[in-house]
Amino acid sequence: MQLLVDSGGTKASWAFCRDGQEILRLKTEGLHPLFMSDEQINAILMQVRAQSPQSPEAIFYYGAGCKADAMQERLVQLMSHIFEGARVEVNTDLLGTARALCQRSPGIACILGTGSNACLYDGSDIVSNIGGWGYVLGDEGSGAAMGKQLLTDYLSGLIPAELKNELESTFQLSHDFIIDSVYRQPKPSRFLASFAPYILSHADHLYFYKLAYDQFVLFLTKYVSIYPQSGQWPVHFTGSVAWHFREILAEAVSAQGLYLGKVLVDPMEGLVGFHG
């Protein structure tokens, strides 16, 4: 039996598979080695092991925060300890995205979730990657970036007057609350991304539509259109923001003269096929 794992900054999917068929799917909190202690990671691993139909022979883990060799080795050791006897392979969530979306064909694979990232994939390996720097340095087009823009506009007095009161009553917004949540509380990117569902539900208002659309254009301009192949290769997307905002995303992709490929809510279906 194989265990396939796709972990972003907010949530993780765990699929137990046999002979290319998914047997059981579990959902947990995202397992992010840059922001979590060994104890926190082990608690999630124990939670998954307790629900495992049987001990996996191989684990293929694709996760956020796994670009550095040290982070990959750390997760290999932690998972090998919990799932004794399993062969463990740890890679970046971006490689998992590329394999899920493109399989063994060339394309541009993108993640739009809590954060954002993009890569050029030649059908075998990632040959170029720009992005994945987090909500402070990048993450345009992501849920965190949308929330960041919304709160920046609120603090700057740029929110349309008819929206300001509803935002304040819905989220109990205030200057002090925002500053505390972003700079003092844990997991600020999740806090920022928590505003994405509200933006989506109000996308019939020009302000919210433009906020999302402009974020997608920023993402495409900065991370996709720079590739000479972007005009010929399909541009695929996965992630909760890509999926739920897919109509606005499709408009932004078309306006940039790009070819929209697959849009998946998460990569797991594609990963099951890739490893089958």
C-alpha cells in the first residue's frame, strides 16, 4: 500500500492507495516544517496512523516548506519513526502539483491557495521556478495576498464607504485587531487568507471582483508570462483559491493571452494517477 500526501500551508490530504486505486482519504491540518515543531508534526502523523487501514510500504510526501534538503530530511526521519518500515520520499508541494497537473507532459504548473507558486515543468522535472516566497515577499494571487490587499485598503481608507460597515461588523475589524493578528499572533498567512471566502461571496461588487482579478494578473505577469513557453504550453492550476475563483481566474488568463489547462481543487486525484 502507498500513502500519498499533499500538504499546503493550511490543510493536508492523505490518500492510502493500492494498485493505483484510492482506498481511503484523510484530511488534517497542514503540516508545515518551517512553522511547526517536531511535537506538532508528530501529533498529526499519529492522528493519520491511527486511521490507517494498514501500514504503508511507501510514502510519497509533497509539502509546503520542503525545498531545503534539511527540511526534507527532517520529515523523512519523523515519518519513518511513526510509519516504521515504510520507504519515505519527501518533495516540494510544487513538484507534486506539476506531477498531478501535467503528469508526464510539459506545462506550467501553478498553486493558488493560502500562498502561491509556479513552475516550468518539462514532463519529468521542474526546470525553472520563480515564487513561493511567502506572503511578505510574494504570494500574489493567493488567499493571503487577497486578504492583505483588503486589509491594506481598509487601513488606508480605500474601502468603498458602503462596504466598510459590513466588513467591520462581519470581522470585528479595527486597526488594533489587524495589527495584532498580522504581527503578534501565530500563522498570519492563514489569518489573511481567511478573508478570501468573503471576497468570493461578494465578487458581484466591482471592488471585490477587481481585487481578485488584479491579484491574478499580478501573479500571471510576475510568475508565468516571463517564460517564453507561456504562449504555447498550457497553464494549469490547483489550490482552493484557483478552484473557487476559477471563473475570474479564467478571465485573467485569457486577457494575458495564455492557454488555460486543468484547474483542480487539490492535486491528489492527479497524484493517484501519476503513482498508479
